[in-house]
Amino acid sequence: MHPERTRPGTAALAHSEFWPRLLERERHALERGALQPIETQQALLERDGVTWVVRRVSSLARKARDRERRQTQNDAGPSNPFLPPEADLTIGAVGHGHLCIFNKFNVIEHHILLVTRAFEHQECLLTPADFSALAWCMRERGGLGFYNGGQVAGASQTHKHLQWIPLPLLGTGPAVPITPLLDGPDAPGRIVRCPALPLPHAFVRLRPDAMRGNGDLYRLYIALLEAIGIEALSLGDETRQSAPYNLLLTRDWMLAVPRTRECHEGISVNALGFAGSLFVMQAGQLERIRSVGPLALLQAVTD
């Protein structure tokens, strides 16, 4: 465990104040310029029974974001942005081990991160405490929790951070666009593959009380990793993953996908890609997705 810790004194959040506090701190972060939303143009692709959403960042927004990141690096050096996080981006503490902060360069509104107070590597396996923190956020608001297990899986920082966004991702259709392909059996707790999802994965439906912090989420997570061939590796006092993967979690189901590469033809994919939401930097990349199809892109980074 890294000896550094975040600044003490961050107030713990209560369930009743999570959403109001998030909105209040979001307004504050925007006013202070700490939160830097990325302007995008959205395209919808109807393929394979799914309405895929592809967001393309504008060239001006991309230049502004890159300029801000360079300035931050020049001012602070190659430091850990989560240890401590920017005060203006911090929402509050979740349990004893995590802080809830905003994603500084967010594409989706209300996008938050759950970062460990002390340094843990992003390639360490998730713990019961990690799931307790994520379930705490999802208990009242639902939403989509996700994790990018390593750089190849889309992680941009090495400090462990889980992520959460509200649902729905689109104004119409399923709350999570990929839902039509998640046709596994209704039996909760059974680890399966979904016949309609033609890529390596493991899927499980959850019991109604899964977000109550009774340990079910962690046990099912370990079972999902075993099903996709990911093992626990001991590295000193850490327990690391044997390979990169993405994890997605709603109040109804959990999905794990192994990763073999971070991008295909220059198009990066993180966990949200397996929810049906893709992000591109250039118009040519959008046209490439139109040409080959979103599922082919996902297959290319998992096969």
C-alpha cells in the first residue's frame, strides 16, 4: 500500500444527500472552472438490434482539453491527480476508503469517480470495500457502474478508480443500449454467456437486494472473472489481475469482458463501449464504425 493519503477531513456523504450534494458541487465546479465538460456531437447507429450512441469530440473542444491537460502537467508535474483530488472536484467521502469526485473532462453529465483514499493500483482486483462504495451510490439512484481494469481496458490513470454515470444513456429505448443483446436466463446468480453477444464475456443477473452490501456483488465478480479466465496474482502485498478486463454493473445485472487490446484502427474502447456507447476523436473514425459495425469493433478488442 502506498503511504500517501488524501487530505483528511472530507465529510462523509449520507444517502439522502448524495444526489443534492452532487448537483450542488457540480454547479460549484463548473463556476470555478475545475470541471471541464468536453463538447461532443452525437450520432446514433441502428445495428444488430441495438441503438448505439457514438460521441465525437469537436476539434475546438479537443484542442482546449489538450491545452488544459498540458497546463495542469506543467503546473503540477507528473503527479497523481487523485492523491489528493482537486478540492473543487470533490463531492465527499463514501465509507472509510473512498472519495467521490467528478471526472474532470467529462463527456457524460454527472459522471463521477470513486477513488481509493490511499493508493491502490488500477490493476489490483476489486475488493468488497470497492463494491460497497459503488453499491452505496447505486442503491438510491441506480445508474451504471463500470471499471476499466488496466490501460489496455481503457484506464487513463493507475490509481484505482471505479466510475458511475446516471441512466438512461439515451432518451429513448433501453436505459443501457446494449440490453437487447443481454439475453441470458432470468435466474439470478447464474453465470452465463449471452447467445446474442458474439464476443468473450460472462454475465449474471442480480437479486433485487444486490445493492444492500451483503457481499453478493463481490462473490459474483470473482465468479465472473473466473469465467473469463482472469486469475488473481500475488505481487508483494497486492492482488493483481492476470489480464485486462472491463466490468459493467447495473442494479439488474453485471457483465465482465476480457480485453486483448486497447484500440482498433485508432478507435479506443473502454467499458462504456460494451454498454453501447462509443467515443471517437475524428469524423473518419465515426465513418469507420459505420462501415465495419460497432460489434465488429468490440470483437476486435476482445478476440
